[in-house]
Amino acid sequence: MTDPSITPRALIRPASVEARGWGWRFASRLDWAVADASFRIEPGERVLLLGASGAGKSTLLHALAGVLGGDDEGESRGELTIDGSPAARAGGRAGLVLQDPDSQAILARVGDDVAFGAENLGIPRDEIWRRVRESLDAVGLDVPLDRSTSALSGGQKQRLALAGVLAMRPGLILLDEPTANLDPEGVREVRDAVERVAERTGATLIVVEHRIDVWLPLVDRVIVLGETGGGETGGAEHDGAHVGVLADGAPADVLGALGPRLAVGGVWVPGIPPRHPAPPVLAPGPVVLEARDLTAGRVKGVRVAGPVRLDVRAGEVLGITGPNGAGKSTVALTLAGLLPGLGGRVQASGALAEGPQRDPLKWSSRALLTRIGTVFQDPEHQLLATTVRGELEIGPRSLGLPEDEIAARVDDLLVRLRLDRLAEANPYTLSGGEKRRLTVAATLATRPRVIVLDEPTFGQDAVTWAELVAIIAELRDDGTAVVVVTHDAAVLDALHARRFELGASA
């Protein structure tokens, strides 16, 4: 433990942030991701940044962190400054923690990973390692410096990322949905770590989250970004209807005065839950996929889950739950025929298999398209096309469907998943929530009889969450078998799902 008399607070100068009519538009887009945003954040303030999915929250944080890109990637207008200097040239004054725990661990060992950012700033070696230990202490991550980063839980990895940011001694800490992919224990770990860091450093803090209950006790201000309107699908240049900052003030004032309006716009307002679909009318149908004595793992001989025995039924939602590291995603990929099991078996029913081969792993890619569709946890792992429309056309075109049928399916999905105005946009320029809806839509385009969804609602605002849940319920009621891997208990409640819990030592 570090000497409590030596704290980062004495060494960190909290940053001020100011936006004056600031906006950003990606090079491949017609609409502005953020437009006409104006506000000032004083040094040491703790701000919760809210807004509907696609309102530009992540774009703003990335701009403040200096990682948004240059003129070749988009255009900006107005001013965005840190301590009075352009954010893009703020030189290490801001540190960013993202939502995916696995995407931020750069090096193999804990100590090296925390040291990485400080090394890039040219900090002397002795000072770096003093900061590493101090930062790990501040976030409450009490593990050996040589511990493998891959051996950490999701919550530990997020605290590791936070420690790496803290070691750089930024005056501004930016958190972009840092608990989106975590189980409840991981959420508490990260939230408590952020609170310790804020108290010890006094740094200015900006947090983006859709689920806000956990952060309200920590922040002293809420800023709500409004959506930018306009037509991505049109051929003419136009700016759309820019709202800028929709609300700004103390949490109680903003949520109290504007709570219902914000909820309609997609903000997760405490006490105003999103709508739920009706419960299923029919009982679950026959078993279409079964696992017996299944052990699963990503590396041969290294088991992460099992033995597992479960049935997947037509017309039912099966929710696979459990803590981070329990092997939920690994089991789901094995059920979907994308990963070989280490032991036991996965077998499709005769009706689903439509032939003698009942092991999904041995089916062709074309056979899987209409039988088992999968949505990965990370949307970017399955993006292939240069436009949203093109992404949705890939599956139906692989099936050899007529062009008019492809167009009909794609147009329907674009509207149902609120992607129609983004039809010609590059998928990689979408927000995290929009990418998630796109990958769900791409899977639905081939109309598979079994759908495996890994964290389908992460990154969604309250409106798009409800719409995704409604679509899943519709699939269930049409007889599709649905497997949902999730930490979002509200999803399973809304879908009246049957739960299957994996333990950390399953």
C-alpha cells in the first residue's frame, strides 16, 4: 500500500472543459454526430452526460480524449477546449476508459499495462512504477504486478484500465459506458473505484451511461445532448435539425423537471421504466437444440464452462446468465456451431437439421444462415460491408434470394430497428448502440430458426431497448428459438425467459 499522505490529488490539476457551438461530422456521413453543443465544465466537476442512442455522447468523449481523428476522418466546427487549448492538442490532459473490458488490456502483465500510458508520455522509469502502484491502490485492484491481464474478471479489467488512465495523471477522466458489459458485482467494483479515484485526485469527471441509477450519487451535474436530425439516406447535403444541449443542471432539477420528456427521448430515467411486450400466449414448442455433458473452452484442453446440460426450445427465450468469466459467450458460440466443444455434444433436432448431420459445427456456412444466426458480443467483429444497407444485404444475397425479396427484407429491418436514416452510412461510424442494432438486423435478415444473441441490448437507450425487446418477443411468438446471453436481468424479465445460470467454476 502507498503512504496515504502521498495522494495524487496534490499532483493533479483538474481540467476545465468548454464547448462553444462545437460539432463533428464523420467524412462518410451527411448528418452531424454532434452539433451546436455549448457548455462549460469547471475544474473538479463530476458530470453525467446523457442522451438518446446516437446523440453523439461517445463522439464528444473521443474528441475530448484527442482520438476522434483528423481532417481526413471528418470535419468539426465551433470550439472544444481543455484548459483553454483545443482538445485535440491537450497533450495527455484527458484519459478515456471505454465500455469493453477486453479491448483495453494492451500488454500481458498488469504492471506493464498500467505503465503503458505513462511510458508514452515520457515519464521517468522510477516515477512510472511509483505511479503504477499508487494507481492500482487507488482503484482497489490488489493483484501482483506480474498477474496476467487475461486472467482478470471484467470488473478487474475495467479497474485496470482506470488505473492506467490514473497513472498518466490526467486532469480530466472520461468514462464511456464503463459498466455496459459487466455483471452486477463488476458494476459495483468499477463504480466504487471511480468514486475513490474522484475523491483522491479531484480530477474533472465526465461519465456516459444509459443506466444512470448507479452514477447519480457520484455526480453533481447532468448534461443531456439532443439528437441531430436530417437524412442520411438522401443525396443532398443538409444539416438536419440540431438540438445541441437539451438540458444542463443539477441531477434532481434536470430529471425532475424534464424526466418524462427525457424518457420519451430514450434517456433511462429512474422510476420511468421502458415498455415491456406482452407475455407469450403459447407454451414453448419442441426442443430444437440440445447440449449434453457439454464442456466449452476457447483453447483446446482449457475448460471455461461445463459440463452443461440444456435444451433450446422453439417459441421460447433461454437466458444464459452468470458472472463475468463464467463462460457464457463461449457456451453460446458452441451452441451456435461456431466453436467446437471440448467434451460432450451439441445436437440439433431432426427438423432443424433437415438431414443426417445433426452437429451444427459440421454444417456449411450457408446451412447455418437459415438455421442458427448469431450476434456476437462485439458488433465490430461481424461488420463486413461499407454501408448499413450493404451489411443487411450480405446474408440474403448469400442465400441467392431475388433482388426484390432482398430489398423488401432490408427495407423492413431498416425501419424496424431505426436504421433507415443511416442506410448509406459506413457501419464503423455508427454509435455503439447503432452497431448493435445493425448486427441484430443483419442476423434477422436470413430469418434463422434459432437466434443466439450475446448482450443484445448493451449500449441502447430506453426507447431502442424496448424496441429490441419487442422484436425478440415477436420472434419468440412466431416460433423462433432464442438464446440470450446477458447481464441485463430486465431483458429476461420482459421476455419471460427461462434462465440457465453458469457459475464461475461451472
